[in-house]
Amino acid sequence: MNEIKIFSPATVANVSCGFDVLGFCLDTIGDEMIIRKTNKKGIHITKIEGYDLPFEAEKNVAGVSALAMLEDANPDFGFELEIYKNIKPGSGVGSSSASAVGSVFGMNELLGKPYNKTQLTNFAMKGEALASQCEHADNIAPAIFGGFTLVKSVAPLEVLQLPTPKDLFAVIIHPQIEIKTSESRAILPKQIALQDAITQWSNVGSLVHALHTNDYELLSRSLTDVVVEPHRSQLIPHFKDVRKAALENGALGCGISGSGPSIFSLCYGNSTAQKVAQAIKNVYSKTEIPFEVYVSEINTKGIKIIE
Amino acid sequence: MNEIKIFSPATVANVSCGFDVLGFCLDTIGDEMIIRKTNKKGIHITKIEGYDLPFEAEKNVAGVSALAMLEDANPDFGFELEIYKNIKPGSGVGSSSASAVGSVFGMNELLGKPYNKTQLTNFAMKGEALASQCEHADNIAPAIFGGFTLVKSVAPLEVLQLPTPKDLFAVIIHPQIEIKTSESRAILPKQIALQDAITQWSNVGSLVHALHTNDYELLSRSLTDVVVEPHRSQLIPHFKDVRKAALENGALGCGISGSGPSIFSLCYGNSTAQKVAQAIKNVYSKTEIPFEVYVSEINTKGIKIIE
């Protein structure tokens, strides 16, 4: 096998209560990449479609993670990457993670799978660091492992694969506005009230328990965020209206996807998800802001080979 | 049935990472109580052995919880309580909770079980509030439900019963010193670093996952506390030496039980627990401080009828 085509999924990080540690994987939204062995050593990006991104490997997220793996594997050949970018950078559904993960997943397949998922996560984090100035794995882990993940620690890296209850769907609205990463970081307090922290870790524990017990109602009651959302939601126009519409139409919960501006809703069943999607569309249709709405079942497999 | 004798167990609250929400139930340490129907209305405490506690129902933890239930049930008879107190008040293993739980559990049996466990927890919280000036359930919940519990919220009360992996034992050392509740509260910061809170909720999520997957190593890695222990451990002499001895002898984790001064260690298997108990005894034997050491399997049943 000298060439592989892969689908690298979008992901939702934080999942309301689990800032910086929880995430889940989407199915219908994602990038495609072709990874090809070449006699020429090194990493060469030969094609980028969808968005304007750098072709120099060391300036490209997918290139940086690829270079990290290449340095470790040290094969006597190189790789070409073709990137078909569908996830808009800065949308809050793990665009850079999808890029970072795609190259190393594909290369690992072409190398005969010498690396496990945790090692792939580690390589991908090098690419993610280029985009976000720090190594984190809350989008990378669900893209690689699929389903719900909990990043227990980053150094050393430890990812827990959580169970995914059946018939769980996500609705994503991506308002086409730009939130600068620096702004979405700066708005977060360095210190938080102990009482809020207790509420948050009670909800994280409850959410993990809900996933293990297929308890959708408990999942719903756990999807709250008293720490980050009160600050970051200010940067997202009509956030409260979207949440109200989602919950009124049967969503289990609704929160900011990653650092935004995308908003996710979790729903039991596709029909509820479609209803929630329509209600959210109705909210944003009344505004001047362009937007996209997606419905996706939770993707329990993660990144996959297409061809 | 007009009379019942019950065993009301000691409990460990917080469990390192889960301040204010997690707890587990002990087996060999606990109070005994006799609860008896009487023609005389009201709650009458007729006997207290072990420690010097008030006989007036409204000033006694077991009496206050009993009165709360009595007011709700409104039977045309009353109850007598005999309290055989084995758990020293202020030891940090849920002494007041055992009292608060014992009376309402016994009365519920004699009334024909009109109340479920969550309702019992609610009544017991009224008694606990007498001892600790606020209603909390992190010791009451494990005493009533058994095993590991997570108090998702207090108002409305929601207790999650978590699974308990097999062969899990606790070692408790109770240094016979007094820590004033006011002092152990005052030492806690009102604000904590967001980064520490993230570490803590990552560990709470991991601990819940570990309990569901019988992963003792993950349980071990989750039993850390970067928020409360650094402050409260200063009030407990030789805390670090105890922890070092426990971990070096195979304990999965070691932390402050409730607000202290007791220290708990969790161990896989009785033989490890016995070894850890001996190592901890060796630490405190070199000091002038009197102490007790107990070994108990995790009690998955909670409070129980003896006769």
C-alpha cells in the first residue's frame, strides 16, 4: 500500500462541564486527506483545497505532526500530503486537530501501524501546538479514539475512552464569525470560586457515570458549565437564544463547542436532533450572521480510511 | 416489629479528588443503635454510651434527623433511641452522619419503609446540619447507599450510586488529636486556580471511570488532591510520612478522610491492606500521639439491621 485516503473528523471539546479534558467525535463533518509514500524523503504538501493554508510542512499543522512522526520513525522514504479541508479553521470543532491527526493516522497505516492511538495522539499534539501555542489533546483524542474521551493528563499523556450511549446525536451550529483565540483565552479567569469548581467536578463525575449507565437524563443534568460558559458565551451572538431553542425542542444539553463560536447540542435520537437543528436555524435565520448547521451521530470509530 | 437494632457505618468523604461530592462506606467501624416504637409521642433518647452527647432530641444529631422524619410521617406513636457510639465525634470518618442516618433508617424500618434512600438522606441531612452548620450529604450518602457515592447536587438532592470494584479495602488511621471544624474550613481558599480545578475534575472523571471498569491502576492515579489536601494536611501531624508509608507498601492511594484528622488509604486486597496498616502504625508509634488504626473492606450494603 503506497497511498491512502482518510476521513479526519471534526470534534467537540469541553462538552460543557469538562473544560480541557472531555471531548467527543463527529461523523458527517470532517476533512479528507490523501497520504502517499514517496521516494523523496521528508514531508511534502502537494495540494490544499478548501482553505488557504501554508504548503511549507513546518508551518502547516498537518505537516508539523507528520514531521514529528517522521523524525521518530525515520523511514528511508518520505510522504506527500493532499489536504481537502472542509472544517473551517477557527470554527471551534477541532479544525486544526483534524489536520494534525489526519497526516499521522495515514502515515501510520502506510508504515504498517507501528504506533498505537496514544502515540498518534502525542504526534498530533505537536501539530496542534502550532495552531494553539500549547500542546493539548481534547480535540485530538476524540478524533483518534472516537466516541467520548477524557484526557486524564497531558504529560504523561493518558487518554480514557469512555462509552458512548446509543442513538446520541449532535447538532452543531457554526456562526460564521471570527473569535480570536487570544480573546477567548483572555476572557477566562485564572482563579475560580471553589464552590463553582465543586459543581463542575460533580458534573464531570456524573457525566462519566451517565455514559457508563446509558442514563440520558443524568447526561442531560450533567451538561452544565458554571466556569467557562458564563465568560465565553458573551463572545457568541445569540448563544442564549440558541440554547433556549435547543432545550425547548428536546436537546439533552447545549453548550459552546471548544472555544467557540460553534455551539453544540446533544440529542437522543435523530428525529429530536433534526427538530433541534430546525429550531436553531430559525434563531439564526432572523440575524444577519451567516451560519451552517450540521447534524451528526456520535462517531464511535474516530478517524477512518476511505480508500 | 416494635424494636430494631442497627449498625450505622463510618464513612470516608471526599476521597482525595472529590471534595464535597465523593464518599465511600466502611464496614467494621460504626455505631449501633436500638430504635423502639413507644406509645409516647415524640423522640426520646433513653441511652447514650461511648461518648458524652446531649439527650435532648433537638440538640442531638440522631434526634434532629429523627424529628424531621417524625414531622413528615406524623404517626400516632413515638420512638425511643438508644445510641451506642463507637465513632468518636470529630474523627473525620462521618461520626455525626452515622448518628443522623441510624435513627431515620431504623424508624423507616419500623414504619414499614415508606421512604426511599434519597428521602432518608434528606432527613439525615437535617441532623448533619446540627453538627456541621450546613446541610451536606457526602458522608450520609455512602452510609445509606453503601459503596462509593457521588452527591451530584444537594438541592435538589441527587445521589449517584457508583460501582465498587472487588477486594477493595480501606485502612484508616485516626490520630487522636482535635481539629476544630472552623479551623479546617477557614484554611480552605475561597478561590482556586482554574488549572488546579481542571486537574481535579479530570481526576474525578477518571475515578468514576476506574470504578466502572475495575481499573485499580487508574483508580490509583486518580486518587490525588491538588486543591484541599495541600491546605488541610498541614493540620495533620505526620501526614506525609503516613502517605509515604502507605504508598510504599502498595496502597492505591492515601488522603485525608473528610476534614481529618483521620487519614484513609485504599488498597487492593486484604493482605496489602494489613501490610499498609502495619506500616502506618510504625509511623505513628514513633510519635507521642495516641492513634487507632482500622482495616475495613468497602461496605457495599451501607447501614444494616443487626437484630
